[in-house]
Amino acid sequence: MRNRPGGCCGLYVHIPFCRTRCIYCDFYSTTGTGLEGAWLKALQQEILLYQADFGRVDSLYIGGGTPTVLGDGMLARLMETLHAHFRFAPDCEVTIEANPDDVTRARLGAMLGLGINRVSFGVQSFDDGELAFLGRRHAAEGARKALKAAIGAGFSNLGIDLMYGLPAQTRQRWLATLEEALFFKPTHLSCYQLTVEGETPLSRMIGRNEASLPGEEEERAFFLLTSRFLEAHGFIHYEVSNFAASRRFFCRHNQKYWTHVPYLGLGPAAHSFDGVQRWWNHRSLKRYVEALAMGGKPIAGRELLSDEQFELERLYLGLRTRRGVRLPDLPETALPLVEELRKARLVRVRGNRLYPSRRGYLVADSLPVLLSR
Amino acid sequence: MKQIRNFSIIAHIDHGKSTLADRLIQYAHLVDDRQFRDQILDNMDIERERGITIKSQTICLPYTSRNGVDFELNLIDTPGHVDFSYEVSRALASCEGVLLLVDASQGVEAQTLANLYAAMEHNLVIIPVINKIDLPSADIETVKHEIEHDLGLDPEEAVLCSAKEAIGIEDILEAIVARIPPPSGSMEKPLSALIFDARYDSFRGTIVTCRIFDGTVAPADTIRLMSTGAAYKVEEVGIFRLMREPRKELSAGMVGYLISGIKTVSDTRIGDTITLETNPVEKPLPGFKEVKPVVFSSIYPVASDDYQSLAEALEKYTLNDASLTYQKDSSAALGQGFRCGFLGLLHLEIVQERLEREFDQSIVMTMPSVQYRFYLTDGRVVTVDNPQYYPDPVTVQKSEEPYIRASILIPERYVGAVMKLCMERRGVNSHLSYPTPGRVEITFDMPLAEVVFDFYDKLKSITQGYGSFDYEITDYRESQLIKLDILVNGEKVDALSVIVHRERARERAVKICDRLEDEIPRHQFKIAIQGAIGGKIIARSTVSAFRKDVTAKCYGGDITRKRKLLEKQKKGKKRMKQVGSVMIPQSAFMAALRTSDEE
């Protein structure tokens, strides 16, 4: 039972533009200007290639990049295009990633008017020093204003992205950021440990010994502190880095990635999955636009999942979430291990499902190797 | 027969034996220089890498002497390790002389001495050859002095050469024809031929290498192997050039090969005498010994599905190595496998490496053991070489283990250290003698179990390579034996169990636990490693848990990349054995087995 025909799918749109680049980020974006028109035109062509293959959409995620660098008009045209070609479920979750500096109460109101019902702010920190280190455009005050504006505009589903494990960050400072975030009553929190990605200014800084990240024990302490603190405040730690105020606010779209539900990714560098195949677009706006102008698909690579690969993904993706995996799906050799992991309180069993405990999340990347066939 | 010379080269490791053999072959122009592959005689990968000879090889070199006489020189290569000392002795028994190779800068070393004594026992003519005279560090005068004082040979008879630079090769060949006597023997007498090697050829079956002492043998003769009584019809005889070269017959004095429909190498016995069915010799040649394995260990496939493939590999392997014995075995921890018998620990390591490399097997080996004897209360006596079959302790009246007589040759200055080592290894009955000034021969009675694992390595390290070691098994002696079990997270790993002397149990347990602690990768949980006798824990160590490895983000673009990483790790897992909840890498079994303490 791989994919479920007839089920709803997800839609992702990659906005490949940023005013400035943050030091840690390796998502694809360009700081070039004046390219939005060409991008949207290409995107419209891309939609035509896929609209027939993907059914009803019950989640749309507009990510980037920085989606909020698009002007109101451009955003409206994007939404119009999507609605014109895809069937949206009435309760469709529509998320936009927002940079605090880019929004006003009026703009947020306009977004609501376009059907965007979930906003996820890249706040990262409420500490100006940390924000400056990360290369964020906004300061803490900007984040506060933006969050208030969103509440004022009427967003009832409000997400905040935060980062911990920054160089020299103390637990107190991290707790202060968390506490301040809670003040805005978010429905969703993503708390990411700062990670050094391949070719980023941060990786070069680390290479030159200009910055150093906390060690394994310290990272672990931050992780557990975050989880304990937020769960004490009623949040559900439903994925390694994600917390929701209630089950209703689990990010519907992101869950599709973890459960092999089909999703179509539009825009440069976007990844798609149709239940059997996965493919990804060119990581260059120029090549993306060119490929579509030639009438072709802007695909850089694709893979057909073998049963074994599918199983491994199901295992590892499942073990990153509170949903866990089905015990009967595990090979027999895994059973003594499950017992040991239970004794070590890294996993729990409920009914016929096995899922990681708080401490189990910490080793979620090696559990699948251990438990796999 | 007058124009035949049979000789061997003996040398310390690294003194240039293989290089000299190459030069001699090159001189004979059996192969053109462009095709010449260095160290032609050592043709197995492992031999090349370790620089030791495992299977001896033989080659017949044509040589025209300076005064114009044509000779056939049979170079008989010998294995170079104590595990194979019997094979060496049979090869030497086929010669009339040896080249004793000494490195011009290193001088006489211990192994040179041991080999020299072996050659002397066979009454061989010894030609000292000083090699590597081209090196800046060459000190010919000192080496000559050592040859006189340490070896008791005439230093003026030494031939100087550099095998690497091809200097003095002809002088060596002249010395061989002038000083080594031609073989004696009679073509008229009944056939008497010594088997000193046998190898398997997938087209021809077993190819026996032998030295003819008396008589002749030709195709269509019916031969008899005297130890087994088995008779075979000869298909082909010949001599070794670089390839086999068939001849009409082999006659007294010659060294060559014989093909006669013998299926596997294990149907032949090294040291056995071949004679003719119709006109047999009365008595076999002296010195034949049935070679029996002394070290036992089980081999298991890492993945239990590979059992059949391992069985096939072992079958093929033993076509060419009759000294490896094996039978089915099974273990709770490791599944189906084979119990194998080896000549010694080096032999075991060679078998392991060849199975992995040449036969592409992924294997785990258990702790090596010797054969113990248990006298039970019901009057039975059981022989046990596998800790799994260690009898119920309450039924054991008396236990015994095999003892050896070890003889160790060392320069005088190491006496203290070597005595200490031997005492630690439960050596008793020591004797010291001084065969030559400055050299000491120490003999000890020691349990075989104490030497099979790492004694030789240890001896070499404390004597800086000068210690030589030989042993023979003498008898069984009463000994307090117990079974030491190793538990990993409470689960007994039967493959790591070992029978040990009561007094050595704790030390052994601590070492194994430490080794495993180093080798077992950190898991998500703490792993307890314990050594136990019966229910009593006598040693323990812990592998701490790793505490965090999760990455923060896993969205659309991360899924494939992350899965690829996991796929790689899954592959690594294939080289591990799951015991209960713990993945034990193959290397851990090997490490636990190495009881030497290089720390």
C-alpha cells in the first residue's frame, strides 16, 4: 500500500527570491531583482504540465526563499493562477513563510483575503545580537511588530520559526526567546537547531574557526530543554523540530513529506513526489525558466523508489514523528532491539505502533538503521 | 645425476630471499626481462603483502657453468613461519644444500640461526651469502665475523651479492655447482620419492611435487602412497620451469611433479613416500609425520544466508590446503558455521584472509582453542576443542591440557625478559644451554594454549626480532580448566566463550571486555560487557550510549539525500552480527581473539 489514489495532495511553491542571504541557509534563492515576472510566467507553464496528474489540493505551502518579497500584486496573481488550475479543498491549509520586515497589518490582511490562512514567521530569535549574527534583516522589535500585526489582521493560525544552538547562546537566552514567542500565542512552533549546511557563509566561518557550535551534550541539553519547556506549556512535540498547540495545528503540508502523501513542488529547486517517483527541479532560476521556455519539464533529477527504499523511508520518516511506525512493519530481527530501546526509554509502544520518546527523537537518525532489515 | 643440484634458500624475513630467487630465475632466462614480474615465486597476494612464503614453490633452472658444463638447479622455496616448520623440514629433506642469506647491514639474526640448525639437521651443505652489499650501511666485515662466531661457518666461503642490483649472481650459481654435492641414489633401486608439496589445479587435479631419491617413475606406472596405501596410475611427470614441463620420466636425484588422478590435496600427505605398486621399496623415507591441527576455531558467515556459499568456499579452499580441517558447527549467537582445525594462529589468519579476499566471504571467527581432555565421573574421557562442548563442571573429575616443549634461541641479553614471559605463560622445567658464545637456548614445558595465540609475536617484540621459537607437542598434563563466558547486554555470546586455566581467567576476561569495549560501536543505549564463570561475573566494561545524532530539518528536499545516507549505513550494518540487541562488528570478534597486549 504505497500511495492512496484519490486522496488529497499537497502543493508547494518555491519563491526563489531573498533581499539578503542569511549565513546558515542553503535553500535556493537569488538576491537578483526584477526576475519575478519571468519566474511567475515559467511557473504558470510548469503548472500546465502537471495539473492533470495531481488531484485535489488540501494543503498549499508557499515557501522560499522569502515569499514576502513578492509584491501584493504578484502574490495575488500567483494565487489566482493556482486556483485556476488546481481544485482546492474547502478547508485547504494555505501557509506562507513570512519575513517579519516585509509585512504590515494591511499586507497581512490582503493575504488573508487571498485565502492564505496560516502564516509562519521566520523570527529565529528575539535577541538582536543573535539576529545580527545569523544575518537576518529584521531586529527583535520588527518581529514583535509583525506578530502583533498578524494577530491584528486576524490570523488565527500563527507559526513561529526559532533557532537554537547558536555560538555562545546560553540556555537562559534561549528560554527568553521561547518565552517571548509564547507571548504571541502561536499555534505552531518550529525550533531548529542551527545546522552547518554544505556551502554557506556559516560553514566557511566554522572552517576558519571564526565560530563554533555547541558540542553533542550541549545540543542535547538544548533539545530536551526546548521539548520539556514547550510540552509544559501544552504544546505537542509532534516531530523532531516541530511543536503544535494542538493536533489541529500539526502542519498538514509538512506531514505529507513524512507520510509519502503525493505533493507537487513548483518553482526552481522544488521537489515533488507522486506516490512512486520523486523528482526535483533545477536549482537555478535561469535554467528553470529556460527549460520551461523550451517547452520541457525543468527537472534536474528523478528517482523511482524501490520497495526497499520505500520501506527505509517509511521507517526513518516515521521515527522522526510522534506518529511512529507500525510494529508489524518491522523485521523480526528488530524485536529484541525494540525491547532494548524501550528499556532505554528511547521508544514507546502504543497499540501496534512504535514511536520515539523525547530522548528517542535525539537518536532518530540512527534508529532506522538499527531497526531496518 | 651429476649435473643436478637441489638447494633451498634460507633467510631472515626481509633479508632478500624473494629478490634473490627472482634474480636466479632471471639469470636462467626462463622469461624475458620485460615480462618479469618481481617475486615470481610468491604468487599469492597475501604472500606478497606479508612478505612471507606460505606454499613453497619449486623451479628448475638451467645453468651453464663457467667451465661449460650444463646443470639443472632445483630451487626449492620454503615457507617461513613456525606454523609450517614441518613443511620446511620436508622441503629441506629434498635438498643437498642451502644458501644461507644474511643481510649485509642487519647481520645474523635469530631466524637465520633456527633455519641454519634445521639445515644442519639434514646434513646440508651451507653456503653463506651476504646480500645487499650495495647498501651504504653494508658492513661486510662485521657480518663475516658474525658468520664465523655466531654460526660457526667459514666466513671466507661467503659469497657477496646484491640481489637487488644483480651483483654476484653468477658467483652464487658457481658456488652452488661447485660446493653442493650432486644427489646420490640409484636409478636401479625401487622408486622412493618424497612428497614435499601438493597443490590443486582445477583441470588436472592434485599436482604432487616430489624429490626422487631412488628409481624412476614415468607415465602409465602405478604408484603407491605408502602412508595411505592408495594406488594411482601416473598420467604425467615433469619438471617446473615457470610452467610445468612434461618429461618422459623422473629419475633418482630429480625434483619434479607428478599428476596421477589424485582428486584433492587432502588425499596426499606431505612427507609421504611414493613408490611403485609393482616393485615397492621396503621402507618409506624417514621423517613422515601426520600433520594434525592444533588450533581450533569456528567460522561463521556474517549473514546467515551466506552459509552455503561459505561451505562451497571451504570445499574449494581445502583442495589446495590439506592442513585445514573442518566440520559443521552451530552457535546460538552466530547460527550455522564450521569448526575448523589449523596448524597455528598464523595459519588461521591466512585462512581467514584468503577466504575473505579470494573467495569473497564475509566471516566471523570464534576464539581459538586447543584440544582439552576431560575425565568424567562416569569414567568417560572426552576431548573438547570447542568451548560449546565444555562438560558440566560437576561431572568433571580431572581436566588436562596439551603441553609443548618450547625451545627458544636468543642472544644472551634477552634471557631475563624471555624467562619472565615464559613464566607468565605457565612455563615450567626450564633449561638453559649455550650452543655458541653469546647465544642462549632456553627450553620450557608450556601449555600449548599459552603459545598458540600470541606467544610468537610477543617473543619477537621483546627480543627485537632476535628470538626464534620452535616447539613440539609432548603430552597432556592435569590442569585447572574452566569455561569463561562473555555476555553482551546480558546475552551470552557463545562464539566468544573460551576454555582457560583458572588462574588466567580473570586477566583474559578483562582483556576481552576491554577489546570489545573498543570495538563495539556506541549504540543508542548503554551496552554492558561482562566476563563470567558460571554465574559469577569476573570482569566488566561498558560501551556508553551515543546521545544525539538527529538532524533538525527533514522536508521535501532532504528526504532523498537523507535516505541515501541511511542506505550507506545499512550497508555497513551488513558487516555486523546482531547478538540480542547489540550489533557486534566482525572486527570485534577478531579483536577479542587477539589477546596480545600491545598497549
